Amino acid sequence: MPLSKVLIGPRIPAPTDGWSYAGISVLMFAATLLAALAFAVVADTVVLKPLQRLLRNVDLPRKGRL
């Protein structure tokens, strides 16, 4: 049994025809896409921006500089 059916099975009625199944599939895809987008925004804000700020303050030797 798929994990999605175990987690949300009681809340979503079982699809009775192809259109219902397609609709639920589209909704699940949209929910997954939104979750991935939210995760990317949070990761960028919480991890990457402070790390970039920290690395900008560290003076690294660059090529062409003595």
C-alpha cells in the first residue's frame, strides 16, 4: 500500500473513476511541488543566506592577488 494512502487515506475518498483518480493525482503533485518550493525558500533563508554572509566576511586569497 502506498505511503500516501496510509497517511491521507482516511481523509480522501477512494477515487471511483479515472477523472477522480486524475484529480487526486494532480492535487498530490501540486501539494508536493508547493512543499518543495517552501522547503527551498526556507533552506535559502535559514542556511544559505547566513552562510553566504559569513563567507563574504572571511577574506579568502584570490587568484591574481599577492
